[in-house]
Amino acid sequence: MLDEGVWAELKVGGNHLRLFSEHNAQGVQVSVYDAVGKKWIVPSEAVEDIEQGKEKAVEYATTYLDHRDAPLPRLVWKRSRAG
């Protein structure tokens, strides 16, 4: 069950990633999903808090996209729906 969290979409070239930083029954976790490839890049990893999760998600997305030479588009973080 989701207590609180945020998510963002990242579209670069033909890539479409969804980044999540959420507090759920297992604690605070970060995850990154490849919407085009329909697979988890980072299924879930424990982090200290939502803000650290956001930072880690961006790091993972940057590495996955091998996008180190140019800045990523500005991310708009949205509140996840709590159940």
C-alpha cells in the first residue's frame, strides 16, 4: 500500500521512462520503468527519503540513457495516488 510518493515521466529521443520515489509498506523506495521496453530498469531500491529517491531515479535514468553530455529535460514530479 502506498503511503505517499512522487513520479515523473522522461521522454528523450525514442525513450520513455517513468521514475518513482515512494513510501510504501516496504519503506521508501526508488524505481525506474522503461515504458517502451516494458521492463523495470530499477525494480525497487531502498532509499532514506522521497527526495533522495528522486535524486537516485534521475541518476539511474541518466546512466540508462547514457545522456551525460547533455542535460535531461526538466522533470515535473507529480504526487502518486495513495491507496
